[in-house]
Amino acid sequence: MELIDCRYDFWFKLDQLVAASNLKIERPKGSLHPRYPSLVYPLDYGYLQDTRSGDGNDIDVWIGSLSSKTVTAVICGVDLEKRDTEIKILLGCTSEESRVILDIHNTGSQSAILLVRK
């Protein structure tokens, strides 16, 4: 079977999804997680309204400090406690911000990888 490089199409479609969605900030930078108060959100965290992720909720989004709020990366994670998988879209995140977010999603029963847009 021949492998086809679909990376451009993947990122382009994510851009389209983000552009066509209302972004809602649920937890501003510096706020505490409602169930895990030791987790302080290092960046704004929210979701794309009227979308669906692997957990049945809206697609989660981290918003970084870059002025351009384009899709810079995606976190793909698995949570054994919840018994689910899902993605988190990173918008306008620097390399350092992406690393901090990845570390958050690699704790406890969670494990994640970071796909960075080239």
C-alpha cells in the first residue's frame, strides 16, 4: 500500500474548522481547574462551540501568546481513567507553550503526543 502525505490537507481543514467556529474561553490564563485546584491554567483554555471531540464534548483549544491565532499544533491524548481519546487544538502557541501544555496532558492516567505544524 502506498502512503500518501496528507499533512497539508490536515492542517488546512483544521484551519477551516477553527475559522468556521465560535471560540469560547472557558478557563482564562491563571484560573484554577475546578476538580484539580493544583492545576493553574498557564494559557487561555476553551473550546470550539458546536463541534464534537472524542469525549463527546466540544473540541478543546489552548490559546497561546503569538499574535496570529492559527493552528500551530495538536495534542493527541489518551486518558485511561476516562477511557477516552481526544485531540486538543493549539492556536498561536510558541514551542515553549506547546511543551508546557504537553506536560499537563502527560500526568496521572493521561498520556499524549504533540503534532507540530511545520
